[in-house]
Amino acid sequence: MESTRSTESLPQLRLDELLEELQLRIDGVRGTQDRVHSLLEAVLSVGRELDLSHVLRRIVEAAVVLVDAEYGALGVIGEDQRLAEFLPVGIDKGRIEAIGHLPSGHGLLGELIRHPQPLRLAELSEHPASYGFPPNHPPMGSFLGVPIRVRDEVFGNLYLTEKRDGKEFDGEDETVLSTLAVAAGVAIENARLYEEARHRQRWLEANAEVTHSLLSGVDETRVLELIVEHARRILSADLGVLMIPVPGTDELQVALAAGTDAEAHRGLVLPRRGTFGGAAFTASEPVTSTDVQNDPRITVGPQRWEGLGPAVAVPMRTSDGVGGVLSLARMADSPAFTQIETDTLLGFAGQAAIAMKLAERRRDAEQLALLEDRDRIARDLHDLAIQRLFAAGMTLQSTLRFVQHPEGSERLLRVVDDLDDTIKIIRSTIFGLRSHEAGPAVQGLRVRTAKTIEEAVPALGFTPSLRTEGLVDTDVPRTVADDMVAVLAEAMSNIARHARADAAEISLVVAAGRLTLMVTDNGVGVPEGGRRSGLRNMAERAEKLGGELELGEPPGGGTRLVWGVPLPER
């Protein structure tokens, strides 16, 4: 009886085992389906983003969920085969700050860079390439890493650690993560293409604005500001510096600086050799640096790159040569400038240089038309106004013999003298109109003064006002004019380098046998303890001619320089 019952229970046990095995298989299939569904969702989620930084962050977040890991990270490999970026997930911001510098690709993380194949470890500390964690780093045991490829090139690596519940990563985890890595490569490529298209669109818009501003006659200083502003904005740079060559020398002058510590660059005149911008100018090719404040190519000039790291300098090239250098820098520990960023910046600088050259030629054509018009005015003044005035003077002189009253004769003589002075003024004006763009030996003092001020405008950052009075072109001898122009150039240089002014007035007066040059600015005044060689030279020029140099402070603050010398009798 008992044996019969025992025989009847065996089929029941086998049936229970089969049902249990079937349930396990069903659960396994359901789990596999759920995981495949999760993987598809992750792929769709990653591919939905177009911003590259968001894509990278979404990849790590999806990977952590898919393989049930505590921590995850994505390392982007730079040109030097180190980690240019490292995006961790699972570690809060406070812990990251306590750890300090993020990994750069040494140890176990570098193993995947050197050998881009999936790597799975039960205990990462047991791998020969592992050499421990920095202070404040959370403990990590199990490890799974897979490379991410974009167009058959390794873009970076996915690192997952510490599988939950103390388990180890298995082959299925590796397969799922490798599948996600393939989808991630496609998403990264799409994001890169979208980012490049957006960059090109920004550069095209910037080029259009610069070209329109130049050709519409906007002040050149404002155009230089636009060039630096657009470059800084598009490439997220903290400092922008534009340098132009000093004619006839082997030096570069900072025409504009904007951003972090821009004051340390403004007004500098530096040799090309031993400077970052000079290296780009001399090579006529872009130069880059990952740590500009310690770059060995920078050997001259004051400290001006402190706190900055990645930097790039590109030449502003045209068919006539290099017309300047545009440099950008980011704060230390910022991402380095990529090859794409460097290439687009070089193209923008070249387009800006061409637009500036075209604007210069257009100004030359306008100047030529203006000079032709001045010639016509000068001819009309000479042929009509002067001859009529001269005839009127002769008539008045011939009338003197008919005037018997002494007071009447005196008045007529005064009128004749006034007519003579008027003729002199008109002749001086004609001389100035006809000076054109001739050399200093032919140009009048008015034109030389205006040109000296114009040449100082890029360094000043503004255009000073000019007032002339008296027979500037006819009563000032050439030697005196040469000294006066040299004094004015030195005064403009001092304002640009030391005054920190944004306005200046120049007055040039010839009256009562004396030439007086007065230069007034609204800057910070003459610095105490500064070099005085320039002022000493100006004073010596005045003393040599029997004059003097006076320095003072106008009522509103700033500096007033008065350089006066007597003129010889004509």
C-alpha cells in the first residue's frame, strides 16, 4: 500500500520540477525582454539629444541603469591620448570637489585607452594597471569598461563600477553595454555634425556683421571690438587679444583686449620673438597651448597670462601677408581648443582681415575722390577769391591818396592789412588742401598733425578731437614742425600706455609769433615714480627752440600738456 503511494508521488514531483523550471525560463525570457526593452529605450533616449554635452551625460546615465551599477563615467580621449573630459555619475558634487583633479587617463582607465577592448573585472584593485584611489574617493570593486567608437576611431570609454547587491558584471552586462556603446557612437557623431553646423552658422553670422560694419563706415575700433567679441562668445573664451604689426619694426602692438585681466595686455608693444601672438604671426599658422601661463615660447613682456590655461593664436592672413594676430584664452582647467575650433577661428580671422583690407581700399578710393574735390576747391579759391581780394586791396591802397583825414587813412590801412592776413589764411588753406598724401617734406603741419593723431587711434581706443588756429602751414618752419610732430606722437603714446583715458583734445595754435601745442586727456594723471624719459625729451625739444613744456591738471581731472615755442619772424 505504501509503495503504491510512493509510486504515485513521483510523477507529481517531476511535474512540480518541470513547472518550476518552466517558470524560471519564462522569468528569464521576460527579464531578457525587459532588458532589451530598456536597451531600446536607452538607445532612443541617447539618440534624441543633439547637444553633445547632453548626449554624453545621457549615455552615462543610461549605462548605469542598464547594468545596475553604482557608479559610471565617460572619458573623452584627447589628441594627446589622455582623457580630455571625464563625466562621472553617482558621485555628488561635494565628493568630486573633495577628490580634486579628475582622472586624466593613467592606471586602469588608461588601460582601455591603450587597448580599446571590453574589460570586465571582479575586483579592479587586482589588475596590474591599478594603483589605488585618491583620498576621499568612494570604494569600488567590480568593474566593466567598453570603448565608444565614432567612425572606427575611439572617441572615449564607458567605465562602470560597483554592481549593486555585491554582484559581478557578467557577459550579458558586457553585451548590453557594448550595444549601447555602438548606439552612443552614432549619437555622438550626429551631435558633432549638428554642433559643427551650428558653429559654422555662428561664424557666418559673425563674418556678415563684421563685413557689413566695415563697409558701412563704422569706426574701425568698433569693428575690432566686434571681431574679438564674436570670437570670445562663439568659442567660450575668457580673454581675447588682437595685435597688429607696428610699421617699420619687428614688433606687435595690442590694438584691443577684452575679458579676464585685459588691462594687463592693453597698450603693450612687444617683439614678435618671445610672444605667443608673435609665434603665430611669424609662422603664419595657428599656434595652440594647453597651459599658456607656463608656455616656454613666452619669454618677454610683463606677466599677463596668470590663471589662464588653454590658448590659441591665429594669424589674420590676406593675399598681402599677415595683417594681425587674434588670440583667445580660457581659464586654467578648461577644455583645450579643438582642431575644429582652431580651423574655424582661422577662417573667421582671415575673412575679417580681407574685409578690413577691402574697407581700407574703399576708404582710399573715397579719400582720392575727396582730394580731387579739394583740388577743385583750391583752384576756385585761388582763381576767384584770392584774386578778388588782392584786387580789392590794390583798389583801397590806390584810394589812400584821395583821403585827407588821418583817421580815414588809418582805417583804410587796417582794412588792407586785414585783407593781406585773409589772403595768407586762404593760401595756407589751399596749401593744406593740396598736400594730399605726400611725404612729410611736402605735407603741411595740419595734415601731419591729423595723420599723427590718426595713427594713434588703434592704441588709444578712441579718436581725439583736433582744433587748429592761425597760419599753421605757412608760419611754422619745417624744423619746428618736425619737433612739434615728434612731441605730439610722444604725448599720444603716453596717453595710450599710462593714462587709461577715453577722451583727449589737441589744440594747435599759431598766434603772436608763437606756436602752442596743448594736449588734454581725462585719464588718471602722470603716475608717481614712473619713467620720465619721454617728458624729458619733449622738454629738451622745447628748450632747444627757446620754449618750454608745462604739465598741469585740468579742472575735471586728467593731464594737460602745453608745449610752446617762439616762431622766427617771416
